[in-house]
Amino acid sequence: MSWRDVVGLAGRGVRRRPGRAVLTVLAVALASALFSALLTVSRTAEVRVLDELADGGPLAGIEVAAAEPDPTQVDEDDADGGEPRDLDDAALAEIAGLPDVETVVPLVSTGVAVVPPDPVTLADGTEVTLQGDGDSDADGDEGGRRGMLFETVVGADMARAGDLPISVLAGRLPQPGSLQEVAVTPGWLARFGLERTDAERMLAVEIEIGAPRSFGDTIRGRWTRAEIVGVVAQEAASGVLLAPIELVTTARGWTLAGDDRFDLPSSPYSGAFVVARGLDQVASVRNDIHDIGYSTSAPENLIASVQRYLRVVEIVLSGIGLIALAIATLGIANALLAAVRERRREIGVLKAIGARDRDVLRLFLVEAGVLGVIGGLAGTLLGLGLAAVVGMVVNGYLHSEGLAGVQPQIPLEIAAAGVIGAGLLAVVAGGIPARRAARLPAREAVDA
Amino acid sequence: MRWRTRADPPVPGSAGRGPGGGGSTGTTGWAASRVNGRRGGVAISVRGLTHRYRTPTGPLVVLDDVDLDVPATGYAAVTGPSGAGKSTLLSVLGGLEPLQEGVATVGGTDLCGLHGDDLAAFRRATVGFVFQHFGLLEPLTAAENVELAGALAGRRPGERRRRAAELLEGVGLADRADHRPLQLSGGERQRVAIARALANRPRLLLADEPTGNLDEGSALSVIEALERSREEHGCTLVVVTHNRGLAARAPQCVALDRGRRVS
């Protein structure tokens, strides 16, 4: 008997008792749904947690400071830098040439004067003003305007923002090369008494940014008007403004052209963000950078520890899903045993007209497999749907807290495991009933 | 000895002696002896057949030293009261269960020593069964039930569809080919079962109380269908029946009582 005939006959056998088939499939589907939903949620949570640890950047990211390494802290995740040391193009090129370094993103930061509108009209039409007396750094002696803030603006290549530890909370990142767009951090929102949940409201506000230059007793500013296009949680460097590197380099150049009143660091780059090829390579890359002479920090040890804990959670959740699947396969075994009892005569007739034991065995195994695969397919789809719903609920909560949302992770291997695993477990569960059916004597055709 | 279906390669040394002369073993003999779709019947020879069933109270002898001869293309009726061993005799002759004691040859094939797949191959290649309960698979249509026998013999779908149509037409059910068993009357179901029994061109047709569940009119049409099949297909026919009138139609009548042959 060909496999095609066996499958056709098994399909008819399944459809013959729709009630039992539906219940059996439902049991498998629910188990598969639980299995795939748990794993998907687990995987999503893992990605979210690791993303949080990496501040939205790559897991294998390393912050390089324009400072010498502190020999006592070289192995720590969050090492303090030693004495300042210039980080220039030559040093960056040397770092980029290290083995296991994937990318190097330079960062530039500089102090600027920022003047927001007074009052600031938010996107929803409400108005807010600076909390307190403008800014602590506002200094009338230096010719500052009322409501002027002295802030640090961090510049990065926006085309490579994906390599940086930056999470967009609202809006978007500035366009690469733009001199009129900036993003702000929750620290900026706090200047106006706003929370992270108010991030959307700050969008489209225009501010003036002035690069100061000292001319002896006089300070003059080179002003530019920029729009706040996004609110970000950025940990690439300290500063409440994030802008394209071109904007920051221009501002810094203007300030450096004056006298040394502002005491800007001589390093062309305030730091760099280096991405290693993998988490396992982070330690060696950090050592190499230390050897070159720069301080680094990376959450590698923390990430490795958290990954171990998350793996345990994933194993536990997988175990729960597998137990559910095992219970469902017992349901398949029970349904097939009942079918064998009911179909003794039919099995006898099949043998009487020429079926071999292995034909009957295959017939029942395929019936089990069909139930398992259908249940697994339905359950996996249901599970992924459940995971998506859970993701939406979690996103709602995270957004209400002003945190970056989660993107449900739907790994293909989980979907495939849900379907194929259910099918295989069903075939295993059908083994005993199928063997029992195959061993029934042909005489059953006459006796039953 | 390993029995082979038509789809199997021939087994060396398994070629039979041809129709009428004791028959052949397996499909190689079938192919050689078939003429215009007729394969010829097989002769049956049984000597000292004894069969027991295990019961909680010990072995129960259901056939006791039975002798039987049916010539090739012969027609025999087996009668007797309930528990006489009629169905067991049929089961042994048809390879539904292994021979325990005695000698039984069907078409020159010694049934002694045939087990498992060999018995399945023997049933597939040589025997066609008709049961009192029809034995049709409910999810399948009449045509599909007939095709099933061909599928088990490894025949190609097109070939077995043609064969099923031809056989259903032969039993007057061409217009009921797409009906399921529950949509057919008892007599129609039994005629479908006869068509299925003939699907693989058996050389021995065994019918166990084929009219037991039928009214008189249907019973007559079914027994006539069996007799016509025997004539058209040239097979040997053995019918187990309680019905003396139907038994009297057979040229050879074998009576059993409590496992022993009484006439």
C-alpha cells in the first residue's frame, strides 16, 4: 500500500469521527499554543531585557572614552577613565583595525547655549516654562539671556545610529547631516517639569542653539534654530541634546576658534562606540583598546549573567510547554486506543483483503501524525497570536511608563518546533495503539 | 516461502502449476495462467485439519480431524449449526489464521508454515472474502471500497479505478459507485463486497454467511451474484451458510457438527 493511499485512508479515518478528532486536535493545539506562546514571550522578554542592558545598542557594544584606562578597573563593566587622552582619527583607525572589531562610531560633544521659547508651546497646545530660574549655568555676568540653558550636545553619525546605545522614546532621530534637527533626552524634559510619558508633547518644538566663542571679555554666540524631532534615551555620552555630528563639529569648531576661556578638551572626539563581532569577543577587544591606551566600559559581565538567568527561565518555560504537549499526546494515544477497540472488525477486514501488519501500523501512525500536525499548526498560530496580544499589552504598559516598547520575537524555529514537534510526539504517542492494531489477527474480520 | 503480490518481484521457485491442475502460488503463477482476465480456480485439499482456540478453561477444539477436497473452479457449501467450526474452516482456508494441525493445500500451496506477511500475500493474491457483515469501510464510497483491495495489492490508481467501475457494473451497481455503505441497502452492500472480493482476480472466493443479514430476495440476488462471479472469473467458490436452500444450490455440500465433518 503506497504512502499516498495510507495518507488518504488515514484522512478518511480522522474525518470519520469529527467530534473525537476535533477534541484531540484541540488538546494538541492548546498545548502547542502554550508552548509557542511561552517561548515567544520568553524570547521577546530576553531581547527586551538585553536591549535595556545594552541601552538600545548592540549587545557587543563598547564605550571608549577619551581617557587613559585606570589599571585597577580594566576588567570592570563600568570602568572610570584615568587621565584625559586625545582620541583622534589615528587612534580610531587603530581601534577599527583591531581583530573582532566590527564598527567604530566616533562621538563628539561640546557645550552650547540653548534658548527654548518662553513659554514652550507643546504639541498638544499646552504651554510650559523652565522650572526654577532658567538654568543653573545661566550667568548674567557672561551675557546670558534669560531662559538660556548651558547644555552639552552629543554628536554622532546618524546614519549609524543603529550601532549606538540609543532608544527612541518618541518621534525619530535627526536626519544624517541635518543642521536643523536635534533630539532631546528625558533630562531635557525634566527642565520643564515633564516626565518620559510626555515625550510626544515635546516634538516639533523649535529651540535656538548657540555655540559660544570667547573674545577676551566678550562672549559671542553662533546661533542656529533647530527643531526637536525626537526624544531618546541615549547613553552614548552624557548630554541632554543629541544631534548629527556635523552640527556638533561645527559648533565645537566655532568655540575652539576663540580663546581658551571655555577650557574645551583638546581631544577631537569625546569618545567612540565600538561594536565587537560578538559578545564573546568583547573582552578581547576591550583588552586591545586598553593596550592602545584608552579607557573602555561595556556591560559584558552583566549581560552574560543575565543571559544565564534568562536561559534558565527559558528552559523552565519550555519544560512547562513540553509537559502540556506530553499531556496532549497522551490524549492522542487514548483516542487512538479507543479507535483501535472500535475498529477491530475494520482492521480484520483490511487484513483479510491483503493488508500487512505494517500497512495497518502505518495507517494508525499517519492518523496520529495528522492529528498532531493539524493540532500543532493550529496551536502554533494561536500561540503566536497570544504572544502578539501579550506584546501589545506589555507595550501599552511600557509606553504608559515612557519606556521603549517591545517587538514580539517570533523565531521560525519555535514555530517549526511547535508543528513538527507536535507531529512527532503524536506519532510516538500513536506507537502503542498502532502496534496493537497491527497485531490484531485477520480473524477479527470474521469474529468481531 | 514468501508470497508475493503483483507489485512484488517474482519469487524464484514459486511459480505454480496453473489453473485446474492444482493452481499456482503467488502472482507469477497468476500472470502466467491468466487468460482474458480469468486466472482459474484453485483446488483445495485438507487432511486431518484440527484447530483449537485457547480459552480461560483450556483449549477448545473447534475443528477436529476434518478432511475436505474441492476441485479447482468447484463450488462447495459448508453448513452446520452454530459452533460447528464453519467460519474457522473458512478462516484457515483463506489464511486468516495459521494452520495449527493437519495438512491444507490451496492451489498446491501448503498453508502449513505460512505466517504474517506470507499469509497476507496469500490472501491478497489468491483469496477473495465476502463476510456476513459486509465489511465495507464506512468513510469510503462503494467504488473506493472496491479500489481499496487494489491499493493493498499495489495497483496504480488508474488501473484500480477502471477495475472497480468494471466490477460494480458487473454486480449492477454502476450507478451507486459514489454512494457510501450507509446509503446502500443490505443486498447492495453485499454486492459491493463481492465486487471488492473480486478486485484482485482471486482464485478462491470464500463467503461467510453472505446472506445472513439479508431478506430472501436480496439473499437470492447475492448468491446469484456469487455464482455468476465464479462462472465469469473461473474461481473456486466456498460458501458457509445456514440456509439449506442456498446450500442445495452448490454441487458439493459439506456438513460440520461440533468441529467434525458429518457429511
